Amino acid sequence: MSGPKTLIVIRHAKSSWKHSELEDIERPLNKRGARDAPVMGQRLLARSLIPDLIISSPAVRALTTAQVIADEVGFSMQKLVVDDELYACTFQCVLQVVADINDSVHRAIVVVHNPAITDLANCVSSMTIENVPTCGILTIEASAWDRMEDGTLVNFDYPRKV
């Protein structure tokens, strides 16, 4: 084992319902989402939470959020990983994707959807979180990637938190 692991789980930024002809996976960010994602990336940067790895759901709204966050924290877009398993999955599925992260990675960002992120928050938190809002960020620490379910929620941030 090579030290503690920090998992940063982000719910995609607010998406648009404007184009009803689009499939769910194709929905883009709306104006608020496009505004919130860079702000949340800047908050991660201010806390020196620079990832070694970013994994995103393939949904346009999640991938766009991941790309904006990556840009804000100075993460190379070429290293961004898209994992189809993260679209419409449960929190257990998120934990399985995370468990497969290489041990050489110390800090990873995973961009996912609700309800998986809220369920994950409640799995690792002693408090009840009713809903992780769009572009909400959970920071979880654990001894290993395959031990995140036993990890500790060390920070919960979201755009309207002041």
C-alpha cells in the first residue's frame, strides 16, 4: 500500500432540458452549469486538490463538467478517462470503478450522476445528506481505493455553499 487515498466525487453540473429531442446521455450543460463548473474547479484548486486521475461518466453533461474541472485544476485532457459503467449506475458500481484504480494514484476525481452520488455520500457520512446538488463535490479519504466504502467524508461542497 502506498499511503492514504483521496476520492473526489463530483455530480455533473446543471444540465439543460431545452432540447427534448436529445437522448438523456446527450443533454448538455445549461447556463448555470456552465457557470458553476469552473467555480467548483477553482475551489478544488484553492484547496490544492489536484488529481492524478479523472474518470467521467460518458454523458455529455458529466464529461463537459469533467473537462471544465480538469482545465481549472491544470489536468491534461489526454489523461481524462471515460468509463461507460458510470452512466446510470449505483453507488456500489461507483465504488467498484474506484476499487480498480491503480495504487500509484493518490488522488482521483470521479464525475457521476444522482442518485449514486447522494447514496455514496450517505454511505460514508455520519450525517444524512438528502441530495447532493448539481456540481456538488464530496471529498472522501480512505486507506485504499478498495476501502472507500469505509472511508471518511472530509468535505462536502456545492455551488451555493458560502
